[in-house]
Amino acid sequence: MPDLAALRREYAAGGLSEADLAPTWHAQLARWLAEAEAAGVVEPNAVVLATAAADGTPSARTVLAKGLDERGVVVYTNLTSRKGREVAENPRASLVFPWVVLERQAVLVGDVEPVSREEAEAYFRSRPRGSQIGAWTSRQSAVIPSREVLEAREHELQERFEGQEVPLPPFWGGLRLVPRTVELWQGRPSRLHDRLRYRRDGDAWVVERLSP
């Protein structure tokens, strides 16, 4: 077994001060996303989405963020999947952007709301055709007997939609995390990291420094 306790590195890529921050959390997050993309980070929009069922049982998975503005961060999914069911029962979640190569991460915590059908339709139209077929093919999170069953379903749908646009599935859509807090973490030497947090206070946002 690997000696996990012995795996250690010193963080020294840089710091994060209050003066570095953009005026809004979404402008700052857009800035860090652009820097991650410029640095060659693979899938810079990959996020860990954590949800919980009504009884508090948690689950987490890596997904791709596909929307960012002042309203929040959007991911798209099969709404009957585990995450879709959980946010329907308990509409709160957390998102983590883990830019490990840059020794930084962003953590959002807040409420979840569905995006409009118009927004979901516009995004679905932008997807490659194979991904559109895939959205119809997968009964996401359901148990299936074999890979062959999935591939047979895909072939069936390819024939069904041949020569026509693939419509937006009625069970597929977007989830927007509307943050209450957005924490920015930058690694520093001796584990004395920088942690700055935007926190919603009524209609305003305040910036706080947290102890590492």
C-alpha cells in the first residue's frame, strides 16, 4: 500500500490578498478560470458537485460547469440521476473547482435551482450530436445488466433520430448553484494558506479572510 502520510509537497506558487480580488465573486471566478485555461489545466471547468439526500446521506461526483454569471454556476444532467433526485429533495449543494496544478481551489456553497427550459434548450443545441444521443440513451444512475444493453439503446436512438434534430429530453436539464459563499483558497508555505471568502449578507457581499 502507498504511504499516504509521506506524500507531501510545499506550496509556493503565490499568494492571495484582498487587494487581488475582483469586485464580485463571479468576476474573480471567471479570472481564475481563464488563468487555469491559459496554464493548460485539463478540463479547467471540471467541478466536484456535492449533494445530499433528504436524510442527509451525501454524495459527490466530478461534472463540468457549463455556465457562469452573477446568478451562479450551471451544470447540466439527467434530472432523474442521483444528483437530480437529491437536489429535488434537498436543494442545497457545494461545488469545488480543484485547480491542483495552480495550488488553488474555489469552493461554492449555496442553493440549487433549475435553469429555464429555454436555457437548457439553447445549451442542448450546442452539444455534439453524439452527446445529444447519449443524453437520451443513459438512464443515469440506474442499474443496467451490461454494457451491451447501453450500446444497443444508443444504436436504436441513432436510427430513431436519423435525418432529424435530436430533441431535448424531457428528463434532462440544468441545475444552477446560487452561492451564499464563495471561498478562494491559495496554497502557501508551511500550510499557512490564504483563504478569502465572499459571503452574501442580505443584498450585499462581504469579503472575509479565514484562518488556514
